[in-house]
Amino acid sequence: MLDISVAGGASSSGEREILPQNVKPLNYNLTLEPDFEKFTFDGTVDIVLDVFETSRDVTVNSLEITVHSAAVDIKGDISSAISTEFNEDQQTVKFSFDKDLPAGEQVTLKIKFTGILNDKMAGFYRSSYTAEDGSTKYLATTQMEPTDARRAFPSFDEPALKATFDITLIADQNLTCLSNMNEISTKSLENGKKAVSFARTPLVSTYLVAFIVGDLRYVEYNKFRIPVRVYATPGLENQGHFSVELAAKTIKFFEDTFDLPYPLPKMDMVAIPDFSAGAMENWGLITYRVVDLLFDEETSGAATKQRVAEVVQHELAHQWFGNLVTMDWWEGLWLNEGFATWMSWFSCNEFYPDWKVWESYVTDNLQSALRLDGLRSSHPIEVPVKRADEINQIFDAISYSKGSCVLRMISKFIGEDVFLEGIRVYLKRHKYGNTQTGDLWAALSEVSGKDISTLMNSWTKKVGYPIITVTENSDGKSITVRQNRFLSSGDVKPEEDETIYPVGLALRTKDGVDESIILNKRETVIPMPSGSTEFFKINADHSGIYRTAYTPERLTKLGKQATDGLLSVEDRAGLVADAGALASSGFLPTEGLFGLVSNWKNEQAFVVWDEIVARIGAVRSAFLFEEEEIKNGLKKFQRELTAPKANALGWAFDKNVGHIEQQFKALVFGSAGLSGDETIAAAAKELFAAFVAGEKKAIHPNLKASVFAISLQNGGEAEWDAIYSTYLNPINTDEKNTALRNVGRTKNPDLIQKTLDLILGGTVRPQDVYLPMAGLRTTREGTEALWEWTKAHFDEIEKLLPPGLSMLSSVVSLSTMGFTTEEKAKEIEEFFSKRNNKGYDKGLAQSLELIRSKAEWVKRDKASIKAWLSKNGYLA
């Protein structure tokens, strides 16, 4: 526990560390001037305050800001602060005055300050890029979420303390200035610069305030009632056409869906060269990582297009859910992120029905949620957050993926139309305000006539999810279903198994799907509507957040019935996912998973194959440090499963190849090639040679990652140099990232070292350090070298990626979770026990748990897997 009674500190609301509540901000008048030579910025802010209780102190959030002066204007009487006390730990500054701030009055706090235009991708920071003439240029941009507005200006940096903003930016005449609102005036200054002022914002939380100064170009979609633009650094703007048109049409779609007009006068979306997240939903000025906004049909693949569409629609959904209506504190983060995630899939399905996104939802979002929430070190959707440095760690698959899965579960239960009507009630009732989860449940209960709060509380307030064990009764006409806590380690303790979840069983039989059956106790008997257990499946279409365990005999029968067309694509993909998860946790022998998928060689759905490949990959990862005989047997199994499909589909792409088929071809090409199929390896070698010789279109964008990986896996220094050269001279950001992601896929110690040298060598942007790490983790040699390098360079890593940024947690996870033994887990634990784990303690705990889970899996199933591989001819 922290002592929060330090001078200048925060007060407590329950256990939250928040600012004193004697005043509340009403309006900020903010002026900022960045200096691209000193990498600082000068600013003034006048904050109009509503005084709730008479006092002589005002405490605001401030971090890495030098305050030059502070004064308070009380009805025209201006008094300077008699003391200024900083509390670095709590990121606050307290100003004390020699006059009372009278309760019931409005006063203005006036501050002059200087801040750091930092390179940490937080607050008001600098981003660099190479101009067309080869020189390095800078732009100043912002990333305020969750608690970095305090790095940009002294502020009341809490989501519930909404206020209006009047923003002015001072910059060179040739630079573009952007903020949340439209520009209302530009004034030339005596020093040759300009002052650009923007219209007053609506009530908005500090984490959604944004401003940018830089040399930017834009493309505009002008067939909508407000201007919609995509900005980028010079030369990249024409890659914004896909996103800008999609954005305008999506805003219109959301206006109609929510029955609420988008309330701001413009929408700008900006590609930022250095960006720690994927995108940020700043109201009216959304910022993006370049690869998540810009797209070129000629040089990028289908998966990139879908990613860009989902990210754009996710951020636009936030303009209503998060920006117009905002959670009152960070434990409600899921209200923002879960809904925006669900809405991006919903709208993507509306715009691109041929993408069949709800099928891939099962293998993407649902599995992401189940994977993390199957760990002891997971957390509830509504997780208590006390301090600023805890917040970044909950921007994870629980808030995003599990949150969206809970919403999908509700929408299935009450019906999509009723669900959306509840959302409309919620948004209209709370617009420009702050809410808690209960406010959403109240609106959904009101329109559905069902007690949503009681139904959903355990899903949001409790950690984890159940496994439903299905027992077939001797009468042949009924089944018994039982729920228990699922853990990926399989060792649930009684005290961890006390929550009873209301589980929608969605029972599929030949009569259809019965969505009305709710398991809200430990165990119950369910009679079959058809009077027979010949065919049934729990969790039809896999919209429920749980795993299902069948008997081996039933799993075999379901595998056969899947090939007979009785299961949907989602059912089949979910069946594979559950079998894989149950194998890794010990609920099912791993050979049960192998038996299921080996009978599906004629499967036609991309997402099912995607899950098959992922689950076999998980087994291979768990056995990464075992003897070559088993590793080669697993590799051969993957090869013989996927190579026929890869060779049948081929690797030619023309305009008639659909969106899903493009990804299908890429998936099996890579899977078969990386597991040693000679035909595909030869094709990859030929494509790579032509590419290196200067034929830049030789490799189709969908295949580039696989061709790079296969070539380096089978090659050496020449291949590494060619891929690295591609990283340095790419045709677009997508290709640049693809090269960096694959440059570590080698067993050669010298090439592994060359890859490691890139990470902190100044070539790789801090935002991208995780990309080469991902490649290194694909081999035993790379995994070991990465960990040794991490230990040797951790001080430098921590300096580059401070604990306040979520990326440090990602780096810790990537450099540790590839291991598979208890001995390695203890070594990692020992290393970090001597350090302050602030900012990454959750990621570290999750990584250690995964290592130990894999260790138990190997110990438990090694002999039986070896026997199965031998019996089926996969061992040499």
C-alpha cells in the first residue's frame, strides 16, 4: 500500500488514488508552442474551476513539466501561488495561495510552463521520419491515454473530470496544425510564426484531447456532410484513400445505427511514424500507427486490408462509445474497448459480408479472450485500478476481447435488434457524461425486459470462465452438464471454483438451436428435444465464453458429423479450439486433438484450417526444447496435413481470387512450406530469388511473410542480408514490418546476433522492437539467445520503454514465454525478483504461468504423443 498523505498528493475515493475534490475544471484555455530544435514546448493554460469547498490549495496532475508561474484569478483579483509542491510518485503538483478560493464561485487557475517534447510516445511528443530529400524531419503529436495528458499540460487528468477546451497552437507558417475541433482563426505573429486557434470542444475527458504540429498532407472524402480527411507525412497521403472513404461511410452507418449524429464538425485521421499503440480514438482527431491506417491495394495483402478496416471502424465506434459517453474510472475501460471491438466486427460484417468476419471472430477474438482468461494471473473485466501505473496493464485481451465476447453473448441472448436499441437508450441518456457498467445493464434490461445485471455481473466482476463437462446418460435421451472453473494448467483448487456462471448452452440438435437453456447452477440434466443423443453439440456457433469437454467417443462422433455437414463453420473451428485448449490443460489427451484434425483433410473453410494450424503450432511450441525425433515427427504431421491443401489451392493470385481465399492460400502455403514441403520450399526459393534480383512484384503481398520465413529457414547470410535490405528500403510500411518480423527466423548464431544487434542499435524504432523478437521466438536457438540478450540489456530496454508504457510488458513477455521448463521459469523469476516490476508485473506473471503450463503438458503427454506419432508413421 502507498502512503497517499504526502504533500501535494492525491485523495482517495475508496481505494482509487484521485485528485482532491475541492474544485472541478470547467474549461481549459490552452496555448502550446513546440520547439523542434530544443525538443521542448512552452505553454500557458487558464483553467476555469468550479469551487466546491473553500480552501487555499489546488492540486492538479503534472509530470515532467516545469512550472514557471501559477496564479489564481478570483473575480479579477489575481494572486500568485505562495508555494508549489510536486509529488513525483503521484504525478501531481499542489499550488497554495494566501487567499481563500470561495465555495460556490468560479475562479481561474493560470499556469505558465515548459514541457519535454519527448521521444517516449507519451503526452506531447516528437515523432521523426525521413523526408524525400533524405533529411530527418519531426512532427509533434500526442498520446494522452490513459494518463499522459499530464505530460502535455497541468490538468485534472481523470476521465470523470470532463471540461471544454479552447486550444491554440503556435508553429512555423509552413506547418499544419490540427486539434480535436475545426480551425477558427490563424493569426500571423511578429516572430514569423502563426497562432492557429480551434473551436471550443464539447465536454471531453483529458485523455481524448489531441493536437499535432507538422508537415502533413491529406486526402479528403467530400461526399459527406462534414469533411473527412486522412493525413500523412509527404509522399504517403495517397495510401489513405481506402481508409478515408471507409471512415466517411462508417460514420454515416454509426449515426444511423445509434440514431445519434456525430457531434463534431470534422473527422481527421493521421498516420504517425512513431506510435506505441495501434490507434487512439481522440475525438475528431484519431491517430494511428502508419500500418494501421494507410493501405495500398497493389502492395499489401488481404489480411492487412482487413486489419486496417477493423482498426478504423473500432476507433470510429469510440466516437460514441467512449468519447460521447465515457467510463467514470479506468475499471470501466472495457465499456470503451469491449464495445468498440464488438462494433468493429459488426460494422465490418455489414460493409464486407464476403469476409465472413463472424466466422473468424471465433478463432480470433474469442480465443484471444479464452487464452488469457484461462490463467490464474488473469483479471476480471471490471478490475479495480488504484494508481496511474496500473492502468496500462489492463489494455489487454480481457478488456478488448473478453469484453466484446460478453457483449456478443448478450446480443445473442436478447437479440441483436433489442441489444442495439438498448445501446441507443444508453448513449442518449448519458451523452457528454460518465457511466459505470451498471448504467449499460440498466438500459439493456429496460429494453429487453430481462435482468441483464444479474445475468452478467459474474462475467464482468469475476475472473475466469467455466469448462462445461458433458456426460451422456444411460437412457440415451439426455445429457448431464456440469460447470467448473477452467485453468490452462488444469490444477483448479476448490477455492478457485466457487463462481457459478449463468451459461447459455445454445444446444444444437437436428431440430435446430435452442438458445433458451441457461445453466445457472453447478450441474443439471438436459433432455434431448429429439429424444435421442445421436447428434447434439453445446455452444452452437461458439458465442459462449467457455470450453466444452466431451467424452473421447463423442468427440470422434462430432468429428465425423462435422464432415457430414451437421456443424457450422464456427462450430467446427470452435471444436478444434476447445480440443487444443483441453489437450494443453490435461482435460483431453493430445492425441485426441490429433485424431480430430487428421480426419478433416477435406475441410473447406479457411477459419477451421487457421485454427488447426494454430493448435498444431501450439503443440510444437510446447515441445520446442524436446528431442529432435519428436519435433521432426510433429513437423511431419503438420506437413502431411497441410501440404495437400496448399498444393491443391496453389499460390497464384489474380483479380478473381476472393478475400478469404487469398488468406487461405497464404495460410497453408506458409504452414506447409515452414514444415518442410519440398514443392513449396522450391517455389518460395524461386520467388525470393526473383524478388532479390529486383523484381519487386515477384512475391505476392499475401505470401511475402511466408516466402521470407521459408527462405531464411532454408538459407543463410545472403537471405538474411536480403530481408534486412528490404527492411531498410521497403515499398511500404507493411513490407517493412514483414521483413523485420521475419529477420529473426534463423538458427544460425551469427545471424541471431545480427538480429539482436538491430533492436537497440538505433535502426529499429522503439515502437517496433517487439517485431524481431517475435521472429527469434520461433526457434530454440533464437529463444535462448533472446533471453540472454534481454538479461544483459534490461536496463537499456527499461530506459527505452519506461514502465508507464505498455510496450515494456510486451517485451518482457516475448523474451520469456517461449520457454517450457520449470528450471527456466525459476531462472526468470530469480532475475526479475531483484528488480522493480512496476508496469509489467502482470505480463511477467502470465508468462511464468504459461511456461509452467507447457512444462506440465510436456511431462504429462510426451510418451503418448510419441506413441501416436510412431503409430501413425510420423517418426523416422
